[in-house]
Amino acid sequence: MVGIDTAIILIAFVLVAAAVAFVTLDMGMTSAQKAKQSMESGLQESSTALQVDGDVMAYVNTSGNVQVIYIPLGVTPGTGYVSFAKSLLSVSLIAGNMSYANIYNGVAGVITNQNLTAIANSLEGKGADAVVYFIHGNITPFVLGPYGQALLVIHLPYGLPAYKSFTATISPSVGGAITVSRIIPPDNVTNTIIDLG
């Protein structure tokens, strides 16, 4: 009987060791999967969904100061879709020595045959304001699809003179924020559109 008792105890130890090994391996696989999910979500949050898709332009008012800023935006390749709904995007602005938090007022429409001066004139008399016009590629009235392009139009409450700078921070609901900074060049012709690069 001694040999059978020893065999039973040995089999019990082997079964317990196998169960402990299974639990340990399962916990390791679960934690590795959670680590992978955390890294993927962190990468998605840190990479931006939008990019500047062209030259930043500006409208010079009758005083020779920049009154309206035009920032062309596109969806970053691989991102998919970006919503421009008022509740899902924010635009903050630092212009000269003033700062404005979340001045975004939503999508104004689709650009058809409007020129940039006409858009600037439509914003006349407004304070700090930012709106988006879709150029092409919008899926719904508020969502821009892959390879789509939109124009963010920022109206300044006062003209920004030469050698002053502005910084616009655009924060979509998915991904990180994008920051656009420029310095206003000197000797600007009034009532014209200038290229800020």
C-alpha cells in the first residue's frame, strides 16, 4: 500500500503544479493583452488626427493688420474620420498679448465658389470666432473623411500688426492636438490675402 499512497500523492502534486502553471500562464497572457491594448490606445491618443494641409493664409484689413486667418486642415493618413461638430472639437487662440479659449463655433458649410475675401467680409464685426468650411471629402455635414480637406477660418477681434505672432491650438475628439504658429510679416497691402507659409 505504501507504493500506491506515494503514487497518489505524487499525482496530486503534479495536478496541483499543472493547475498553478495554467493559472500563471493565463495571467501572463491576460496582462500581455492588456499591455498591448494600453499601448495601442496611448499611441492613438498621442498621434494627431489632423494635419495642416497647405499654406496658412491671412486677410489684411484696411488698417494693414491681419484680421482673419485661414488654416487648411486634412485628415492624417490612417486616421479615418474626424468630426468637426461643435461639441467634439475645440480651437484656442493666442494672438499678440491676448488669449481666447475655445472660440470654435462649428461647421459653416461647404466652400463652393467663395473666395477668401468674401469669407472674411462675412465675419466682419464678430469677436474672436472660428468656423470650418469643408472643401471636399465631407461624409456628413460634420464629419471629414480620409483625404478630405477643410478650411479653419479664425476671425480676430482686432487686427494683428506686423511682427506679432499667433498660435492656434486645434483639439479634435480623437488624437492629440495640433498647434499652428506664425509671425505676421511686415509691409502688407491692405484688403488682400497674404501667404503665411
